[in-house]
Amino acid sequence: MSKGRAEAAAGAPGILLRYLQEQNRPYSAQDMFGNLQKEHGLGKTVVVKALEQLAQQGKIKEKSYGKQKIYFADQDQFDDVNDADLHGLDAKIVALTAKVQSLQQSCRHMETELKELTNSLTTPEMQKEIQELKKECAGYTERLKNIKAATNHVTPEEKEKVYRERQQYCKEWRKRKRMATEMCDAILEGYSKSKKQFFEEVGIETDEDCNVKLPDP
């Protein structure tokens, strides 16, 4: 055994005794090993032997449940606690629990604020963004100035005329399409081939063939 491990093994009983007294609750050897191994570097075998030694010396109590053994501090070393003391401890627990919840809530608020600040633009980034926006605004201003200075504006009357003509042309388009469809349907009643073959022979192209769609009224 190395010198470091020997020292850890020698100090194990004191470490385990102090831990059981401070926590004042039952633990198995596995629990004690898991709780103290990282901090003190105690091996499981060392923990088991130290707990058995302390129990044999009467410094801690040992209870067996089947194959498992539970160790806890000797309760005779602690002062008796009356009901008033228990109520006081309960009140202290309630107060500490409320304090913990308040601190947790504060931590969540600070985490949210930190996340917002982290995602926010830095001062140089904001300055760059402002310059880009100013440049963009200047471009829009110049464009608006040119539009206002133009002499080829469309008057409301001219705009209305164009809309009326569009409606008229669409109405005529719809009318002629309906007439052509009715004529083709009448011919196809006595035609031996399919509609597609008839259109190919006659050379008819539909709106769909030309990828055009009749505008809505």
C-alpha cells in the first residue's frame, strides 16, 4: 500500500465518524463510499473496514437488514429534544426552505437577464447597425425624392380607366373561353377519339397548356 493510501486508511475512521455525527442519519457502506470518495479519496474496502471498526468500538451503531448493514451515529451523545425545540427546528426549516426558493427564483431571473444580455448586440455591433440603417434610409429618401420629381405620374382617372379596361378584357376572355369550351364539347360528342387527340389534330392550345390563368373577377 502506498504512503498516500495508508494515510487515507488511517484517517478513515475519524472522517466517517465525523460525517455520521454531522449528518445524523443512517447510511450504508456504499452510501458512505459514494459520498466521501471524491472528497477524501477513500476506497470502498477502507470504508467498510472503518465502519466495522467504529461499530465494534461502540462509537457508532450498526443495524442489519438482510445482507445489508446500516450505520448511524450513537443517539445517546445527543441532547434530548423537547416539543418546543422540534417546533423551533420545523420553523427554521420552513424559513430556510423559503429562503432557498427565493434564491433559486433570483438565480433564474439573473440567468434570464444574462441570456438576454448575451444575445444583445455589443456597442460596436449596434454602431455598425445604425450606420447601415442610416445608409438604407438615405437610399429610400433619394428614391422618394426622384419619384416626387418625376413628371410621368399616373392620374387617378388614368388608373381607373386601366382598371375598367382590364375588367372588360377579362370579361371578354371568360366569355370566349366558355363559347370555345361549349363548341368543343359539342364536337366531341360525335368524335371517335379522345379530347386530347382532337385538340392535337385541330391545333388547339388551352390556357393550361400555356401556363396562364384567368384572373379573378
